[in-house]
Amino acid sequence: MKILFFGDIFGRSGRDALIKQLPNLKNKYKPDFILANGENASHGKGISHSICKELFSAGVDVITGGNHIFDNSDVFNFIDEEKRLLRPNNYPIDTPGRGYEIFEKNLKKILVINVMGRVFMQPLDDPFESVRKILNEKKIGKDVSAIIIDIHCEATSEKMAIGHEFDGKASLIVGTHTHVPTADGRILTKGTAFISDLGMCGDYDSIIGMDKVKSLERFKKKIPIKGGMNPATGEATLSLVYVEIDDETGLASSIKQVIIGGSLKEIS
């Protein structure tokens, strides 16, 4: 099985670049399943129904979320019905939406879990226990063909801890949230592909996606910025990983970082 997982889509710049480049990437890598973190897809905060439909139409199979998933109120109108859009599983039990789902494609079942860390983040339920409960019921190579986890988290140490805790129990574990791609993509000891952060699909001539002039002003003056903060609108870089998963074991056989376009050095 071949997987593409895109880092946090940030605003229109990131959306447009992903939709433009996806046909080329599909032709090159022939992915069986495509995921993207979309919690910042709508003007840098949240996601809307129209954006979801746009991304799904382009070929994205599943959109994961994070702490900004509810920042655009439109999401409340459809997240309960749209199983392809996930929010962190360790939100309170009555929170709208779902934190994991099993998807069927090409006669394969893929379990996708979205969970959020707690270091420098909101004090949600224990992410380790949240994932453990699901994996106690679903096993790779037995109940599902692959298990993919998005750990949306500030601290790389917490992301790595999740990776090592569930090494051998998941096919792929990716970190999201910090919008900076890390260079530690690898297969862990027991066969799980891991990277601390996928990075961002957006304009890197910015401060994690936001207009750098206004962001600098906010950092230096520590006061509200006139007109508010806006996403950077320059040429976007796409940051993602390409992962191959063994059909028999459900464990990873390879992971490759892919960075395309914009102001970062390309890797592909």
C-alpha cells in the first residue's frame, strides 16, 4: 500500500498549491490513500464545508484536524455527518465529530486516528490512553490493512513518545501542528514509519504561515494588530511524506520526505 500524507494546509496559498500539484504527485507515486491535515485550511484557522469538498474532489481521502479544527463555525454544520473529516479523539466525549474512522479503499481497510498532545496545548484527555483503547480493538494485519495516526502536538518529545509507545502497532505515525518539517523521517525499531512533523503546505516566506510583517509587529509590540493577522499569500511549498506499507504485516517498508516548490529546498 502506498500513502501520501500532507502537512498542515495553511490558507488559500496552501490549498491552491496542493490542488494544483496533486495530479502530478498521484501520477508519480501512484498512492492508494491520501491524507492531509486541514485544521488551518480556511484563512489560517479552521475549515469550511466548501473547502472540504474542494479537497476531497481533488483526491484527498481523509482530512485530519487539531486545536483549530473548530475555529471556523461552519464546521459545526457538517462535521457529525462527514466521516472523512476528523478532529482529535481525546476531546471530551460529547464534542461534535469523530476522532477516528475506518476507511475502505481498493479492498483494503485503513484505520485513521487523530489525537492531540497536551504539552503546551489544551489539557485534553490522555492521548496515550485515547490511542491505546482503539488499538486494543483493532490490529494491523488482522482487523485492518493499515493504521495511520496524526499526533497534533507542540512538543517534539511528546510526538516521539507517541511514536515509540505505538511502534509496531501502527503503520505510520506523523506529527503535525508546528508547521516546520523535521528531518527525522524513519522506520522505528518495530516497523512503524514516523516523522516528528510533516511541516506545512503554505507560504514559508512567513511566520508559520502568517504574514511576517504583522507577525513581527505582534511579537515586538505585544499589542493587538490593526486589521488582525492574515495568512501569507505568496507561492506555497508542499511538505508531505510518501510511505510504502507491507500488505501482509501492515508495517512500513519505507518513508520518504517530499518538499516541493516555494522557498524551501525541494526534496523529492
